[in-house]
Amino acid sequence: MVSEFELPEDIIDRKVRNMKMISPSNREVDIHLENRNEYIGMCRREVLDSFLRNRAASLGATLINGLVQNIDTGVNRQGPYVLNYSDYSSGSLTGELKSLEVDLIIGADGANSRVAKAMDAGDYNMAIAFQERIRLPQEEMSYYEDLAEMYVGSDVSPDFYAWVFPKYDHVAVGTGTMQKNQSLIKGLQKAIRTRASKRLLLGEVIKVEAHPIPEHPRPRRVVGRMALVGDAAGYVTKSSGEGIYFAAKSGRMCAEQVVESSVQGQRIPSEADLKKYLKKWDKTYGPTYKVLEILQNIFYSNDPAREAFVEMCSDMDVQRLTFDSYLYKRVVAMNPWQQLKLTFRTLASILRGQALAPSGYEPINSVVRSEQEMNHLLEQSLQERASLNKSGQRSESEATAQEKARVLSRT
Ligand SMILES: Cc1cc2nc3c(=O)[nH]c(=O)nc-3n(C[C@H](O)[C@H](O)[C@H](O)COP(=O)(O)OP(=O)(O)OC[C@H]3O[C@@H](n4cnc5c(N)ncnc54)[C@H](O)[C@@H]3O)c2cc1C
């Protein structure tokens, strides 16, 4: 995405080249990207989104700071299309009601899309991504300098995985679950914090976020002269839960189709024109979505399968395949010998996974840090607080230390 969308380097907070996969029994597999040009880019959405928005404006787009309330779509949803929205441009808190008539609409308005509703696009199953942004002291952040952690296990996610991803000056710690398991989220989040506790020791929660993630495309993605892209369309991949690249890419593909079909702005593209974007999209990414769906169904189904998944990730061939599809957004074709080898390895790992998976699963603390080191850190933090109390200062750092202790007791 960085090169394809010509994103400047300073958009990326961290370049992750190390990935730790942690199995239900806390077996750890380290994956390392050797090539300096390859990395998983970690960014903050507020920074990325603002950059993209400003660039669109500098290239001629008119930005409106508004919230679309509803859309008139005309007879049989064939137009004319009128967006009714609250305009916040003047800085008023309530917004000013306004309308805008447009020739066509690209709905890039996320999982709760109003455009999808207006065009009767149909529903999709949803997963929920829940995460806490936890600020760590600088020394502690250095551990996550270029490392992301992915935890699997029914304790942290019955459906997907849980994560610790490094961001600018904090880590995002979260879990993904199907909507049907929504009631478990609190316990699952507690479990991921417990598993990663040795590294989150002095953490301070600075933000809590939860958002739906579509599980598959909507039944209708183009109706009349209205098209959906990104989460509004349902383009998050299974297995990895990745949607940012696919949102950007589908937006671009759809826009390119509009440009092409409008013949330099001389005609308004029709429903049939917009559907050409869908055809190109499905042809390009259909196989990727399918393969990731199959992987999800096999490897996230139970703890033995999750053990097998982590074990397989220690294999260099599997690592290369996984990373190629993750970094370059394509399913890499294997030669028959590789396929055969992989099939045997999968079967063997699944069989071994049965033995490795903990029965009556209990979360086990991550083994990445010694008790001695942890006690030392805690002692340091307590001493810092004690000396602040002594000097009678009610300073910012004291408040922070108290917050850390509170977080600690919660973890
Ligand atoms: C906790 C969490 C972690 C995630 N982690 C990753 C990750 O590591 N990698 C990855 O690739 N994906 C990740 N995803 C998925 C990713 O965030 C989405 O797939 C992606 O943001 C989709 O982009 P989008 O532009 O389609 O929708 P969104 O990012 O949801 O953007 C929709 C935009 O439309 C605006 N909008 C909505 N309704 C209206 C309205 N009525 N009027 C005006 N504007 C409106 C919103 O304000 C927003 O700006 C994560 C999701 C969550 C929830």
C-alpha cells in the first residue's frame, strides 16, 4: 500500500519485521522478515486518513465536514440522488442541515454504511474487533520496537486471534470475535492482557475501541448509480482481518471505473458501468478471499488446530507463502512438490496439535520475561511513586504512576 498509494515514510510509525505467533499452550514461533524493503507498516488511522483526505483536497476534491443523515434515491433507486446531511463546517456542535444533489455515489462510509442502507444492499455477518491502546514507558516500548504479537487460543478468541501491535508511543492490545460471541469479549480481552501481562506491566490504558468488521461482501454492492467500497461493501479478509488496503484499493478501482466510463466527464456512468468495477474486483481478489476463508475454517476452529497453525508457521516455506500473500495481496501459486509437502505437513501438525493443545484450557503467562526482571520493574515504579509522595508533590507523573498501578491491578 505504501508504494502503490505513494504514502510518505512519516505516515508509518513503526516498521515491523518480527512477528511472534503464540499458540494456546504458549509455544512461540518467531517470524522474521530478512529483506530490509519488506515490513508490516504500523500507522495511526487519524494520521493516515488525514493525509489521504488532504491530498484529495489538494488534487481538486471539495471536502465537506458533514454527517450524512439520509439519502433520497428516486424511483427504483435510479436517482436523482440527494444527500441530506448535517454540515459542521462552521464549527457548530449541532450542525446545519443541508442537501446536495449528485450524479452518483461511492459509499465509503464503513461497516454501518448509510449508503448501503439507502441502496438496500443487504446485510452481512459481522465480527467485532475490540482493542485497548496501552501506553508503555519508553524503555518498555523498545521491546515492541519492530515486533508484533499474535496470540491464538480459545481463551483469547474463539473465532480469530488476539494481538499486541506496536503503534507510535503505545501498543494496541485487542481481540476479534464473531458477533454471536459478543458477550464473551470482556473475558477474552482480560485473557489477552493476562497472557501478555509480563510486557504490559507498567501500561496505562489511553483509549478503548470497538468496531464491527464485515465477514463477507454484501449481497448487492452496486445498485443504480450507487456503489460500495471498503468495509461498506464488506472487503475485510478472513484469517487476518485486514481491511485498510482493500478499502483503499477498492475505492481507487471504483473511481478509476467512473473516470473511464465518464469519458472525460462527458457522460454519467450507468449501473452497468459501475458493475465493471465489481467484476474486476472479484476477479483480482476473489481467490485471495477464498483461500483465507478456507484457512480460517481449518486453523481457527479449535485449540489443536491452532497449535498446528503456530507449528506450521515455523516452517520457512509456510512463512514465505504467508508473508507474500500478506505483503503483496496475492495468493502465491505453489509448485506440485511444495503443495504435497505442505499437505503432509498440515496433516502431521494437526495430529501433533491434538497432543499439544492444553485440555481444559487455562491461560498460561507468556514466557517472554523472567519473574526477576518483572519484580525489578515493579519495585522501580513503586520507589518512584514513594519518592514523589515524600516530596509532597501532586505532579503529573504521580498521577500517571497511580494510573499504572490501577491498570496493573486490573491486569
Ligand atoms: C480495532 C480494529 C483493528 C483493526 N486493525 C486492522 C489492521 O491492523 N489492519 C487492517 O488492514 N485492518 C484493520 N482493521 C479493519 C480496518 O479498520 C477496516 O477494514 C478499514 O478501516 C475499512 O476502511 P473504510 O474506509 O472502508 O471504512 P472506515 O475506516 O470505517 O471509514 C469510514 C469513514 O466514513 C465516515 N462515515 C461513516 N458514516 C458516515 C456518514 N453517515 N456521513 C459521513 N461520513 C460517514 C466515517 O467517519 C469514516 O471516516 C481493524 C478494525 C478494527 C475495528
